[in-house]
Amino acid sequence: ALPIYHAIETEKMIDKYGKLSSDLLKWIELTIIGLQSRKFANSLTGVQQQLQSFSTYRTVEKPPKFQEKGNLEVLLFTIQSRMRANNQKVYTPNDGKLVSDVNRAWELLEKAEHERERALRQELIRQEKLEQLARRFDRKAAMREAWISENQHLVSQDNFGYDLPSVEAAKKKQEAIETDIAAYGERVQAIVDVAGELENERYHDVKRLNARKDIFLRMSDYL
């Protein structure tokens, strides 16, 4: 009866190996598909959250699977040792479920993981640069808006005075404003260029920036 009991126990272990190896290989396959995705959130906070999720995968989700992989090797070794001890034909897993197949799949997982981390970090750097560029746009736009308001006020005064010194002073002021306006065109273009760059890079808040740009371009036309 004992050899039959051993044979039944071994059969159960073989079934268990088959199921565990299938489950683990399926998990590896699906995880690789997820890691190969390059659909990144289009914002700095979004990418930071994706990096956080990646870190959770590495520290929480992956370690138990690594443990499972080790347990599979131990289980197969135990099955084969028992069969040899009972002079049975030693069990070899089906093709695709060998320990070497699981190890190969795990190597592909490690590769996909490494590439995912590198791509996420590159995207993080890109998003940080876009945020800096957007801050620069807002800073420059604020300066230009203040400049326009001030010059609109000066232009609207047009009090040229009634004596010669007043007329001369007013004329000089007018010439200074005109020189300023000529130089101002280049500065406006610089802001328009920054907005264009942010649009090309699909910056998440580009609509707000474009709206601000359009307002101060309209303000400029009144000068």
C-alpha cells in the first residue's frame, strides 16, 4: 500500500507543479505587457505617481513571485528525488514549463522592468523641464503685461505742454516709448516661441498659456 500512497502523493505534487508553473508564467507574461507600455501620464505629478506605482510593484508585488519561482525549483527537485527513490520514471515538466523556461521568462521580466524604469525617469526629466519652461513663460508674460499697462497709460496721457521745454520733454518721452515698443516686439516673440515649444511638447496646461498669450498679444495691438 505504501508505494501506491507514495505514487498518489507524487501525482498530487506533479499537478501542483503544473498549476503553479502555469500561474507564474501567466503572471510574468501579463506583467511584461504592462511594463512595456509607454503610455505615460501627461503631467509631472502623473509621472511621479507612475514611478510610485512602479516602486510598489518592485517592493510589494514582485518579491512573492520571486519566492514562488524558488519554491517551484524545490518542488520539482522533491518530485524527481522521490521518483528516483521509488525507481519510477522521473517526471519532466512539459515543454514551456521547465525550470529553465521559467528562468528565461524571469530574465525577460527583469529586462522589461529595467527599460520601464529608464523610460519613466526620462519622462520625469522631460516633464520637469516643461514645468520650468511654463514658469518662465508665466514670469515673462507677467512682466510684459505690466509693461503694456504702464505704456498704455503713458501713451494715453499725450499732454505735450504749451511751452517749448514741455514740448521737448514730451517729444523725448514719446521717442523713448517708441524705441521701447520696437524692442518689445522681440521680447513678445520670445514669449510666443516658449508657448510654441510647450505646445509642440504637448504640455498639459498649454490651453491656459495660449489663452494668456492671446490676451497680451491683443493688449499689444493697442499700443
